[in-house]
Amino acid sequence: MTKSLSALATVAVGTLLLVAPSLLAAKPEPPPVRTRAEVDAVLAKRPAQEADAAKPLHVVLVACKKDHGKNEHDYPLWQKRWKVLLGGKGPGDESKVNCFRPEAAGDAAGAPGVTVETAAIWPTPEQLAKADLVVVYSKAQWTPERLADAKALLDRGAGLVIVHAAVWQKSKPLADLCGMAAGDQTKWRHGPVDLVLPDPTHPITMGFP
């Protein structure tokens, strides 16, 4: 019995060694791109109670003044456009909500059930108290008070998104809070970049020049 098992194991290992290289060499085909109609058809099959269970979402977008050159770190423009994109267009709001698709320029209804407020530098206590999600894209100064605000936000189950420059501090408390922090130990460059898209028809890059 032992010899039979040993022989079987030898055959199995030999087969694996023969098959594995061909598996590694094979390049799997990407899945087909799903159409919006297909996605809607799947979502339509959800139970009614699940569709109705989505609670209202209150978002606070935090930005500071622009601190870089043209087309760089435009925190205020990001804030204006995402306010409309998520929460819908109100009086005096930015009309353009999409950087590429011209047909989206007039589609400014926002997401169902989502309301958006904006804050300069940091949310007020009132904004923090009712926020379900706070998104910080600014040259934020993470003072002990703001770190305490952020921790309190997370402790009560709300969300916190920290984007790019807002992580740009050498701060252990910030790293402990969100998992990382960058500062003067990280290098970067400014200047033109040649960008080549191997597949400009891919859904993620479709429409890019």
C-alpha cells in the first residue's frame, strides 16, 4: 500500500511539473467588458428591502487653497466638481462635473440620497457631528485636535478618506490612524511626463487623449 501511494505521488508530482510551465506561460484572456444594461439587470434582481435599505449619506469635502502650478493640486476645483458629482448641482455650483465626457456636463443630478457640504481647511464641529464620510484633499496640518476629530469620526463608524497631499506629513500619529504617512523622507519630481497608454480602449483609460 505504501509503495502504491508513493508511486501515485510520484506520478502526480511529475504531471504537475509538466503542466505547471504551460499554465504559467498561458496568458488568460481578460473578461468581457460589461455594459451598463448588464449591470442594471443584475441590480434589478435585488430584493426590494435591500434596495430600500440604502440610508442617506452626508459627505464633507475638505480642501485648502491651491498651492502648485497650473493643473497641479487644484484642491478647490476638485472640491467644486466633486460636490456636484456626488451631491448634485445647486445655485452657483460648478456646472462641469466630468473632465472628459461632454455629455456629462449637463448631468448634475448627483447620487440618490447623497448630500455634500464643503469645508475650508477643516470641518466645523457641526459638520463632523453629522458627517457619514469626510474626504480630505488638502495640505492638511494634522494637529492633535484634528487627529482627535478624525479618530472620533472613525470610532463612531463614519468614514475618512485622506487623499494624496493630505498624507504628506512625517507624523507617526497620522500613520497610526490611517496606515501610512509621508514626509521629507520621500522624494518626488515636477515636470512634463510622457504618458503612453498600451490600450487606450480599456474602460479605465477610454477617452483619454
